[in-house]
Amino acid sequence: MLKHLSVERIFDTLAYLLTGPYLWIGAAVLLLLIYLLLVIRLQPKVIYAFASSTGDVTVSRQAIREVAQRACDAVDGVGRCNTRMATRGGRLHLKVRIILLSGYRAVEVCPLLGETLKHSLTGDLGIEELGNIDVMVVGYRPSKNRLKPDREAHEPAAEISPEEASA
């Protein structure tokens, strides 16, 4: 099979593909791929929040990350968080990746974190067009603030004589 392949035959095939409609189709596909990469990668640096009487109010991505981190700090059971955001159709969509601390349940923590984030972003920053807030647990760590067991509570109580009890 390799005997039939020659350098001249390969060049003839490539030359045929570079003529006529194949060239235009290849160029169109290449331009479409470049356009899609630009649309996906070039998200706006600021997010539109609301319109005021003096003009539009925008919020930086860093401010949104800081609000998300503070919301995670306010919810018990959340360690660190990593926030990714995207705008689609004029709406802000968040993906918050958290580390859950031991002793807490994701079923309880994740909805509370979502509501806290929604309240902070709409109430504090004034973002009107808020889309999905997806919370993903990416890790599980021991809690640093776990209370050490109280030894006195676990020691058996000393017996009290009936005379001391009546006094």
C-alpha cells in the first residue's frame, strides 16, 4: 500500500483540495472556529449591574469574587471557594466550587450558600440579571473550628450521699 503513495501524488491531492470550493469551505470553518474561541474566551471584564439616573453601573469580576468569598466565609461548613463566572444572554451565571468541612452536610450547606450568594449579589451589588448559581463540592476537609470535647461532661458524676442531697 505504501508503494502507491508517492510525494507527487500527495502534492497533487493537496493541490486539488486547495482549489475551488474546498478552499472556501476550509476558510469558512477556520473563521468560524476563531470566532467561537473569541466569543467563549473574551468575556466582559465588568458585569452590568443596573442603570441609574446618571448612567450604567457595572461591577468588576474581582468584586464579584470577593463577595462570593465573603458569602462562603459567612456560611458555616464552607472552607475555601473558587468562583467562575460567565455571561450568557445578558445574565450572570456563577459556578462556585467549595471545600466542605467535616461535620456539615452538603444538602444543607449548598442551598444556603446559593441563597446567601443570590442575596449578596442582588442586594449588595445590585446585579439585576442573575442566572444560575451552581455550587459544586470539590473537597472534604476536617473542620479547624471543631470544639474539643468537654472532659467534664463525659466523666461520670460523683455520687451524692442522701444527707448531702437533703441539705
